Amino acid sequence: MTTTLTPRPVLPAAPLPAAPLLAALTLAAASMLAACGGGSGGDDGTAGPIQGKNTVDPAQLQGRWGSALGGRDPMTAVVVPDSADQASAWILSHDALTLVKLTLHSDGNASGMSYALDESDATGQAQTGQVTARLAENPPQMALTGLNARAAANAAAGANAGVVAFDQSDAMSTPAVQTDAAGAWRASAGNGSRLIDWTVSNSGQLTGSHTSTGCTYDGSLLAMTSGNSFNAQFNQSCPGVGAGAAQTIAFSGIATVNPSKNRMTVVGTSADDAHAVAILFQK
């Protein structure tokens, strides 16, 4: 599992057992996607399932959503439509201990993986549940029900097991501007001795390196025309550890840039969902 962050370490990564990045980037992170604009809103998020329609138009769920579990373990979700009948939801707990990637379907089903963002438990766990919404509310509301990753925490908080309620803080409907992602970006961890540097061109091509592990990065961040985020496609190539072989993992995900254009969060998963990564950059 890999992890990388900044101010308060950030978006960690999951199962990368053979890569030196495993320990080097494993630092807690603060509000991942929340750091790029928006926060939690509305009530404490402990309410039961929202009585919405049985079917959901995933495109209408686009945006940034904030939740809070009885004042503890708040989470932020960014939902990006993938097609006419499904959308991707990237969810991070603000204590940076859990990253969840879900596919939301038009029939109300949700499925995906959750990743522990600390070294002690880097195994991805399959997730299934349901999504309901009340989009006419102010702010719009969304609830995810039945997710295993939340059941224990909800039960401990005396809430409905497996229910996470969200309020929308930003519809993210304005198309992203390609040059907002351009420039020199740095993510630091711990005392600042472990650094990830990325350089992104005006056309979205990226290259980068990790100062203490020898890992390198290449790929692209391309502005979405449908909303205020970027398609992230990049490779992480790391030298072998000991007798281990070198490892290259291709990640696909999203990136968001805050309104001041000085912070950027990147999250992604590998094609087989075995690995996940999250990096919070600053300029």
C-alpha cells in the first residue's frame, strides 16, 4: 500500500507490498478531496437511509459531498459520472484511515473496494451496498447503505450500522481548466524528508519522482469537460526492495484542484483494484 500527503499527510495508498513506497509514503492524511474545496455540511450524518427513489440517475450525483459520523470520523466523497448509467465515488475518511472507491449504478446498487491507509492493514476489501438520494433538498442529500467498512464505526457511535449520509457542498459542474493543474507540485510526509515532486505541463503531461524511494512517475492529468476535475492516468515505477523485482503499477483515477489553485489531490486505483494511491500536493 502506498500513501502520500502534505500539510497533514494525505491521501494514502493501498496494497503495494513489493514497493519501497509502502513504508516511505505511509503517513496519515487529512481531508483529501475536502482539501480541494468544500467541507462537510448539514447534520451529523447519522440518520438512517434516505427514502429516495428506487432508481438513481448517477449523473445527478456529481459533485463533492461531506459527511460526519456523530461528529467523529467525517468523510468526503467526490462523485464523477462515468457513463449514462453509472458514476464513480471516491471517498476518504478525514483521519486518512480509509479510502473507498465505489461504482454507483442507476438501479441504486453500489459496489467497489475499500482500502486501509495504514501499513498494518493494507488489504483491499470488497464493498457492496445501496445509494439513495434526495436531490431536491437544500443542500442535496445522498446516503450509502450497507457498506461493510462503515458498519463497525457506525455501531460504535450508536448509529445505524452501515449507513453514511452526505450533504452536497459543491456540484462541481463547471468544466475544469487544463492549465489549473499545470506547474510544479510537491507532496511532503513526516518531517518533510520524504518528498514527491510532480511537474505537469500546460497540456497535462506529468513526470515526477520520489526523493527517498527512487520511484518515478509519468502520465497525464486531463481536464474533464463535464465537471471540475481531471482524469488522472499515471504509472508509478519503483526499484525492487532487496532481492525483489522492480515494480511498475498503472493507476487510473481523478485529480481535483482547490479554488486558489495551490493544492491538488490525486487518487487512483490499479486496473485489478489490488492497489490504491492518494497524494495531496501543494505549490
